[in-house]
Amino acid sequence: MGDTPVVRVSGIRKTYGATVAVDDVSFTVEAGEIFGLIGPNGAGKTTTMECVEGLRRPDRGRIEVLGLDPVRDAGALQPRIGVQLQEAQLQKRIKVWEAVDLWAALYDTSVDGDRLLDQLGLTDRRDAWFMTLSGGQKQRLFIALALINQPELVFLDELTTGLDPQARRAIWDLVRGIRDRGQTVFLTTHLMEEAERLCDRVAIIEHGRIVDHDTPAGLVARHCPQRSVVVTTAHEGAAARFAGLASVDTVDRDGDRHTIRGRGDDLVTEVIHCLSEHRMRVTAFRTEEPTLEDVFLTLTGHSIRD
Amino acid sequence: MSMNPRLPLRGLGKLTWLEIKIFVREPMGLIGSVVIPVLMFLVLGRTFGPRLAEAASPTAIQMRTGLPVFVAVFIAISAVLSLVAVIAIYREGGILKRLRATPISPVTILVTHVLVKLVLTAVTVVLMFLAGRRYYPAGADVPLFSFTLALLFSTWSILSIGFIVASLVRTARFAPPLGSLFLYSMLPFCGLFFPVDALPPAMQAVSRVIPLTYAVSLLSGIWQGDPWSAHLGDVAVLLVVFAVCTLVAARVFRWE
């Protein structure tokens, strides 16, 4: 990661009438990472991102993007960033190649449009009207438009919302590809799985405030250190043996199924040793790792889908 | 990597050509803006043309000028309504917002749409002339170039009113009906059907404050062969309308 952050947001606040959309939000995005602003719908993700893009002016606070003020220095900043907006549309009857061609004409420097369409798997839809594209194809076109000027920083707002799992995975690969080419990615999502699989670092936002930020693994380790092993065995006294292990906090028993909760990296090893030492016959075995979803639940007291 | 020259209205040519292509791909828009005015001119010309050609009565003279001017005003109004609809749809669909996040200047986007409407207006009026020539033998010596120019100038001025309507209308669904109501309500007062002098005093007062009156006066005059110098007043009013409406529109225009 670079020395100076690509994005530095310090204490921004944005209100719409009496509604406070974003309040005292601060975070940084480092060079070369995929940074995710995650939270439920209406938490303030898009407002924050649009302030960073220079599309909105915060009421208070400071934003620096690539060393520039996104509103005041918009002219200097726009050529260096690429933007994909949530639920954006193009003209219904614009052809894919026409959109790419137009966008290329708007910048001093641009990458080869046809190669870009090829990389995004849109070559066979080159002459198709925008209105005839599938949801995934539209999003891929928007990614192409966001990348046409070879930006240093790419904004992706709710990129995979409304896509089926297969299209979603394809998009994730594309986003990783952007980072691997050295570009920085700033994205928002309300999908915890997406954040966990894609982001190097995330900030969780809720009711317009940042609740915490770190790597996904770091957040899980700090807020949900407890993991569990679920073992199904008919062995006599198994529960007591599990409860005696050093890393184990609790053991819940439901018939033959034992849910062993504990913390630390040794939990699984200890359970496996215990099983083998006492020659227990095991019919099912699985481990459960906490996810960002659990972190969100712990931090906010409710599930992100509520 | 390819380089593009730095221009103040970068993308204007490309975007204008693109918007014309996109417009032509939409059958309803094309029919409404180009086909219907031309057809209207043909049908009216066919109905009244033969009678008008020889007749020298005041009504016939009024009709000879009135019909082309009527269709011209219709073309101008179609252009404005189409602009209002396009801006409303582009705003609602987030297209304006998406373009705003690029280095394209907002002015470029608006100028593009004005240019597209002016090009369509010119194409329609030329088609109208070509199609209607045989019904208007009297119109053979009509100043086609000046008349087209007068129509483009009038349309350009009225388009600025369209921008205000486009700014005030909240959703794309209400844009066309509200625009129509606004523009068509000017028609009875603008001297198109009845000469302004023949209207009751109260209506004449209204006539004097609506911009369409001056457009109609300019168009009729040019059609009848008046020199532009005879209509400097109309030109001045239309220029003022454009300046004032553009200033107002710039203040109230919303991108999303």
C-alpha cells in the first residue's frame, strides 16, 4: 500500500432537510486496495460515495481524493477517476460500442474500447441497444465506461445488486482484475458475502455513521472471536469431554448433535484430537466460522437484511 | 492509448450525431416530430390548395400564409415538447447524472439537445417544402432559406422556455402533458388563427406578453417576403425571451 491515502474523508456530514444522511464520517482508502463501504440500504453509503466523487457537496468536513478537493477541483479530478453509479441508465437505444466510443472521446487519454469490451465479455453485444442488455451485461458495460480513461481510482456503487449469483461471481473476478492491474477500487455493497470475498478493507456504516473499519478478518477476530464445531456422535459422555477442552467455552447438546463453541486457532485441532483419543465414532462434522454478517449483527444488534 | 484534443465543448459533435441516431431509432418520436407535421401540411394543402391557388379573397391570402406558418409553429412546438420529454426521461433515468460524472460539461449536454432539435426542425421544414410544393404554386417564390432560418431562430428561443418546463416538472410522465398545456394554451393568443388586431382587447393584452406571438409575426412576415429589417422588433423580443429563460433555467435546472 502507498504512503498517502488515495481518499481521505474527515468528519463529513450531509443532511437533506431534516434527515441526516451522513454524520461525522471519516475513513481512508489506500492505494491499490479494494475498499468497501458496507451497510444496509439507506445507511448513507451512496451519499458518502457521491460526496467523494464530487457529485454532492458535504455540509461539513473535508474530503481529499488523489490530493484534490472533489468539488473545487472537479475538472482536474474527473479524468483520474472512473465512476459507476447505482441504478444508472443510458439512452435506451444507444449501442454498446457507441457508448464506449462517446466516453472515450470525453477524456484526454483512453484505452482501446474494443479490447475493453473483449475483457468484459461484451464483444458479441457490441452492436446491441442498451435496452436489450441483461442486468449483468449492463453492469459490465458500466464497468467498461468507468475504466475507459484508465482511472487511478474506480468507484463502484452497489455493483451487483439485482444480479443472479453466477453474474455476480463473474463481476467479482472483474473487480479483482482491476485491483490486480494496480488501480484502487472504492465500492459500496449491502451484501456481506460480497464484501467478505472482495474487499481488502471495509468500513461498516449504519444510520449515517461509521461503526468500525478494518480488514474483514480483523473485524471478525475483534467482534466475533467465537467459532464453533458441530459434531454428531452417539459416544457416551462426549459432551463432558468436549467441555473439558482448553479452548472451549460452551457445549450445547441436541440429541447426538453437539455444538462446541470456543475461541482461538486451536479449537478445531483440540476437538479433533479429543475425537481420536477417545475413538469416538463421528457421523457428521463441520466447523462454523463467523462472518461479516455476524459482525454486523454484533455491532448493530440487528441483521443487515432487517 | 489515444489522445483527444482539449476542446471547450468536447464531445459536442459526437454526442449530437449520436443523439440524432438514437432519435431516429425511436419510431414514435420520429413520427411525432417529422412525419405528422409533413402529413398535416400535405393533407391541409390538398384540401385547400387548389382553391387557394387562384382565389384572391382576403381569406385565401390569409390561408396561403397561415397554413405554412401554422405547420411551422407546430414543428417548433413538437421540438420543444420533445426536448422537455427527453430532458425529463434523461434526468429520471439517471443519464444526466451519469454524464455529469465525466469531464463532459453540463452546457455541452444541453447544447447538444438544442442542436438535435434544431437539426430535426430544419429537416422537417425542408421535407414540408419538398412535399408541399405542388399544392402551393404561390409558394414557389417563397424565401425558403430565410423562412427556415426564421423557424430555427424562433424554435431556439422557445426551447429556452422548454428548459424551464423541463426543470419544474418532477417526473417524466408529467412532462409532455404539462409542456403541451403550457405551449398549446398560447396558440389562441398568438395570432395564428386570428390576426392579433382582430382579437378582443383583453386577448390582445395576453398576445403581447407571450413569446409565440412574436414568432408567428416573424414567420408570417418572412413567408410573405418581408425583409428581416421589418421584423427587428420580433427578433429582439425573441432574443430577450431566450436570454431571460436561459438565465432562469440555469438557476432552477435540476440534474437529478
